[in-house]
Amino acid sequence: LEHARRLATLEVAHNPLGILGTRSLLRLLCRSESGLLYFKAHGCGTGDGSGQNTDFQVFSATKPEGRYKLDLARPYHRALLRILYTTSDRFKLSPQEAFVQINATPAYEHPAVDSNGRRCIPTSGHLEVNFSVEKAYQRALQGVGESEFELFLERRIATARLVPSWKKVRPLMAQWRSVEGLYQEQIVLLEALAKDFQLSFAHVEQLCRIRSLVPDILGRVLPCVVGGTPSRFLCQQIAPNLQDFIRMLHQGHTFLLLNVENPTGQYRLDLSNAADYAVAERLAILDEWEISAKVQLGRADTSQKGNNSQVRNVRFGERELAAQVMSEWIMPEKGILELDYASAKRPPPDARMLDEVPWNALLAAISKSGSTSSDTPDKVGRLVVESRLQALRQVSHLLFVTSMQMRQLLGSFATEVARAECFVILFNRIADMHNEKVFRVRFESQDELARLRDRLGHASYFPFMQPEQTRFSFDFAQYDQQMAANALVQIAAREKMGNLRQYSFVHLDGTVDPLVAGVPRAWENITKMPKEGTFYVGYECAPEDRKFQLRKELLETYGCWIATVEEDEVMWWSALKEVPLAVREYLEFLIGRYQSLDEVFRIIDGPGGNGVISFREFEDGIKKMKCRRFKGPNGAQKIADIFRYLDPSGEGQISKGEWKVLERIWKEVDMSIREFVQFCDRTWCPKDDTMSQAWTALDADGSGSITKKEWSSALQEAGFFGPAMPIFHFVDTDNEGSITADEFEALASYRKRPNPSAPIAAASS
């Protein structure tokens, strides 16, 4: 009908056109080539054929590409094919350029165009084809950098979507006014506009002259407003009152919260909602763009399915999506789509991290929100935390953070859900991922870390630099998990295969293989690894066996992180929860009394010592330092446990190299105490040289002492969610199980105490 120039009015009333039919009519109405000025569509609001079927194919003007499977005996499929030909003509592409990877029965030839500008589509046969307008996009995307996501989407969508011809704006608005009072027809018309068109602020303002529908209008058409954030902001101001504004936000909140410059996150999208549908389309388009960039740059494929995609864990209608990649999937009009998006975007080499003053202000604002939550937060507390995280997502593309800053931020949240969301939001903004263990220790369990790797990618977020103290579970049916396991075996093969600990392999049928002969060396070659089954393994490595250059290369190759550092610039770290309790207690005692571990080693080794510590010297050293932590019936056993931990070879003596294992744990305990002092300064005593205001706040009952149980509760209530016990043991110098105001005041010395991690952190930044 586009070529019927004399057709001005079309009568299609009381037909079950639904959104699909209305979309076709609106496209016809708004083309400058068409003579159509009005169509009567009363009673056409019903009609929907998509259901929950992922095979139901719907044309999308925003993303017309995809793999189409057409039964040409069906009128709908023939109509769909005609639309694809019309789209290729609009993009000035020949059928040979737009239709690729054709599989047809019988053999298919593109129909010629007749004198009326129409193609005679065959009425039988099956056609499976990839439709692509990539060549048309390439012209529009010239000069767009691989990381300029917002500019890319703006040009890409502008190229694909329809803009009402200037002479067709009045007929379009007249069509809108013609259904006034017919709510179902109005909603269908809005949904159709939202799917295929780009509208200006002036267009939206005209639509909103029907005041009763303002929230419905804005909630649906905001995604198709040209002009970016400023234009969308102006549109939102059309809402006449707060109630309508909130309704509009509720309708379109998923789209409004999308940060296209930092899209990494978890999504649950209702495709019957225009805003959610727009988010799904943009994620699919971004994924296609990132796949193309990754292939052109020759980067390693670290995707979940070995297809270079950034989209993971895709489910539609409670089932795994059958399409190989999301960009090939023809998105239906409704249904629940769930996915994780893990962008390959990384900080540039010249990324500038936040300075101390703005960072502390950001940390203080988020800490206040975090303090409203506890292990069982109420509804208001959850909403406050969620709102702060949403705000953080909105500005995340403007921030670059260090691993130490990420650690501080994670300490502001009480729950795993909030910590995980905060980390995912800023994952792509961490400028020194080689120091990631500094914040990794803030996650409470290996299961929590496994869930994060599942969201972000097992290869993308693999601890290449410091895999020690980690338990891995690799499902070899997933490409990225197989790749991560291969990287670990490569590291072990170069460092020491004995570093792989507590390993086993569980076959798909549940049979457990203990790998009594060891982990196969053949697994260094990924093509020789099993394609199914689960590999469980841990890793430990002595500092002298570490192959730093290999770890660095793997981090850059598979993680795509920039690591222009030397080995002594990395913040080598340990997790307290993976260290025996006796070792932790010993360190907590030492930190309160000595400036460094070297000083302690010299004291134990004695004047003119031989550079190693025997068990007898170690016992005498503990007595000499007046350490009363190990008095009692189990004291001797605890001392022996500490010695064995520091003497893993069982030689009966501790060398200086072995003694330095304590250094990584020392840093964690020291940093936990230091962060608590900084928290007190931000919260209670920014201008006070003493800790008196903090003590008054924590000693809620005014008893003058705080027990271990009271201490943990007090810190949670105050909003500090970092390790609590290292701080308590540092302050509890008499080891009586409670602390007083005088003992608490010792924390003030930490303001002037040298930070053992400071020089390294500065070098990393």
C-alpha cells in the first residue's frame, strides 16, 4: 500500500490487529511516500500471536537483524519477508547484501520488483535466512570508538528507527486524537509508536495533551525520544503532579536506570512493557557491537558459550534461550527475559581515580545508607540501600576506582545482595585489577565469590594474579569455565603442579574421579580437556615459586585488564578467614606492639642469629614478648599450630622467606583496624584527636566496657560491616574478653601510624 499514492483513508475497524498490525499501519501512515492520511481502527486493540513462544518472529525496526525461519505457505511469514525486503530497500542494500546464509527448500531466488514496485513472494516452501543491514550501519558509525557506547546506540537507533515525515506529523496526531476515550486502542497505539519510531519533545508534548494518559504516554515513549538525557528530562517535566510522575517512573524505571556506558548488571525484563523491551533491544545491540569489536581486535573469547557474547545466563519464559547469540534472536512482544550482561569495556591506561576528598564524601554518603540495613533489614532500609545503589549505577561511568576503594565501599553494606550489586556496578571501573584480592577478602564465602563469577564470567573475573586461598568449581560444559580451569592448570604447570590442592573430577553421571595420578598435564591444552563434568580444586603457591609474568600475561589476555606493574608493586594479600585462628590471634598481638614483622623476627632469632627460627626459639620468643594469648591447657598446641603453619615444608625451622607469609595476613589485619579508625573519623570525630565520641556512641549502655558480643552488635548498628574481631583483639590488650575506654583510645595512634600498604597502593594508582 505504500505505493498507492491515491489511498488517503483506510477502513480496518473491528479487526484483531493488536500491536503488530497497528505498527504496520503506523509505519505506512508516517512514510512520506505514502498517500495515507488516516486509518479507522476502532475495535482493533485486541489480537496477539506471540504468546510465550520463542519461535514467534516479530519485526523490530530498531533491531531488524536476526535469523528468520519462514514457512512461505503462511501469510504472516510472507508479510514478514516483504517487510525485510522493504527494509533492505530503505537502507539501500541489495537483497544479496542483506540476506545471507540462506537455507531454503526448494532453492530460493530473490523475486524481482514489478512495475508497481512490488515483489511477488512465493506461496510455498521453507526459507531460513540471516537478515543483516550491517553495511548500512557501518556508514553511520564511522568515527565511533569501540568504547563509546552511548554515541554508538544513538547513531545506530537513529539509523534504524522511523522518524515521522514532517508532512505526516499532523495526520499522526490526528490519528492519536481519533482514539481519545478508547483506552485499549490508545495503549496499543502508544506501544506501536514505542517499538518503531523516534519522537521529539514536541511530538511527546502533543501526545500528552490528553492529560488523563500522561503517565501511560511518558512511561511508554521515553525510550524513543531523541536528544538523549536532556530531552527525556524535559518530557518527564510534563507530568502535571507528583502522583502522575511516580506512575511514569514506575512504568519506565528499568529504562531510566539503564546506564548504557556501563551496562554490566543483572536484568529481569518484562517484554510486554515498552521500557523493558527497549532495554532488551539495546542490550542485544550492544552485545552485537562488542562481539564485532572483540573479533576485530583479536581478543580472546571468554564468553559463556564460546560465541564472544557478553550476555550470560539468558532465560526466557523460565527456559534457557535456544538462540546461539542474543543478536540472532527475534525478540517476541511479551514474556519474561532474564540475563546477566558482562561488558568487556575496561578502564583506559590513563584512567584517573577519585581523589581522597571526593571519595570520602561518596563513601560517607553511601555508608549512611548502608547503616540503615542489618542482617535482616526492614523494607525502608532495603529501599534506601537500593536507591543509593541505583544512584551509584547512574554515575558509575564517570568513576574509576582502585581496589582499595572498592574494598572500602564493600564494607559499607551489610548484606550479600547489596555487596554483590555494588561490586558488579563498579567491576568495569576498577583500574588496578591486579590488586583485586584486597577487596576479594571482603566477600564472606567462596559461594558468594562463585555467584559473582557466574554473573561476570569465570574467565573475565578469574583471580589470575592471586589464585591462592580460593576453592574453584569448574563446569566443563561451560566454555568460559573450561577456559578458566585451563588457565589455572597452565599456572600450576609453570609454578608447581603440587600447588593444585584437594582436587577431584565429577563426571556428568555423578561418578567421582579422585584423580589419584594427579591433574592431567594434558589439560594445559584446552582442546584435550573433557567437554563435560565438574572439576573441583584449590590452589596454594609459595612466593618464591610464583611466575609473575605468566600471571600478568593471563590477566591481560583473558581478563583484558591493563597491568603495567612489576611484582613488588602488587598488593599481595591474604584472607583472614582462610588462616588458622591461632595464627590470627598471634598477629593481632604483634600488630598492637611492633611496627613490622622484620622487627619481630630479629627479636625471636636473637642477637647474631642464624637467620632461621627453631621451635624452641619460637616458644621462647613468645614468652620473651610477654604474649599471654596462649595461656591455658591448649596454649602449647596453639603455639605448635602456628609453627607448623609457618613451616609448611616440615623442616623444623622457619626461614625468613617462610616468615614473610605472615606479611600478607599482617596487611589484612592492619588494614581492617585502619579502616575502622577512618570510619570513626567520618562518622563521629572528624576534628577530634581522641576516640571519645566514637566510644560514647558504641558504649550504648554506658557501662564503661564492651564485651565481644556487644562489640559486634555495636559495629553493625553503627554501619561498619568490615571484620570486627581483629579490631577487638587489638584493643583488648589484657585479653580479658572486654575493652574499656582507655584501651579503645589506643586506636587514635593509628592516625599517625605508617601504613604498610600505602606505598604499594600509590604505585598501583
